[in-house]
Amino acid sequence: MSTEKKEWMKTPVALPELPWAKDALAPVISANTVDFHYGKHHKAYVDKTLELIKGTEFEHMTVEEIGIATNGKPEKKVLYNNAMQIWNHNFYWKCLAPVDTVKHSERLVKRIEKDFGSWEEFRKQLIQAGMTQFGSGWAWVVLENDKLSVFKTPNADDAWSNSRQPVLTLDVWEHAYYLDYQNKRQAYLEAVIDHLVNWDYMEAQIYA
């Protein structure tokens, strides 16, 4: 994670409000899945991080500052994992919108076609990243050297670096989809890309 992006290093160690109602993603992602994913898993990462930082030098740090301070330190791996799962989930929820409410703009389509060759190739690569991430993790679209590409990370790892900025993520931990899709991860990925992605948010990250 970069130490140069001060403007985004403001995430508190807290459970944020969802940007939409819990049933707004149905039937692609059910209210039941959102309730468990957000209300149990995401909340657990927040609760564990608060427990781990209490009375330590990390107590008044933001999520990003904790990530930077603990990255690559085996003795702080549990704290790193929980803090980064807060960040990844916060970002993931913003990347989603109620079913079929956000269409990709002409400017975004042109940018995708410029960097990937076609929208179909972009969609294919993003699904492939999610499918080939062995075990738990994340599929990302990142901006690096003014070019979009697909990226993936395992477990709680984030996609930031000094030159790489995430603009979209899809959660491929089983708790993100198993209640609705069981072992059909590809069906989940396809449905989210085709019906739930907040393309306006992704575009805003690209041109921020």
C-alpha cells in the first residue's frame, strides 16, 4: 500500500452505512447474503481491529495507516488482515448499485475499449481473474501508468501500490456468494458485472 496517497488515507476503523438498502441487490445478491456478509463478516473485521488496536500505537490511526504500518510484518499479520478487510469491503460496497440502475457511460466504454480492446475482452478478463483466484480473495480493476488492467489479490491483501490505484473490486470470498450461488462462482461474477456494478463510481475513480 502506498504511503503517498494522503488524500485517501481517511477511513476510520468503523462499520460504515451501506450505500443502499440490504435488499437492493436482489435477486442477484439476496438480502440474506448482504445481512451475513455485511452484518456478520464485515462487522467482525471492524470489531477485531478495534480489539487489536486498543491501547496500542495503532489506536488512533486510520485503516490505511494501520495497513501501511503492519504490511509485511508477520507479528502484525492478524491486524493487517482485519484492517485491510475493512478497507476492501468498504470499497466493494461502493462498487455495487441496485440492480440495473447504473449503465456504463460512453466515455467509460471508450476507455475500456482503449485499454482492453473491447468491452467483451474486459468482461472476460475480470471474470477470469475472479475464477483463477485460488481460494479466497479479490478481483480488481486497477489504474497504473494511466492504463486500466485486471489484477487479483489473495485473502485480505489490497491492490494499492505507489503506482497502482484500484477503481473496481469484486469479492470472491465464498461468503460473498455461497448462500445464493453455492459453488457457482462464475455465475455470481457474471451476474454482478452485468447487473450490479456501479459504473459511475468506477468512472469517478478513474478520473478523480
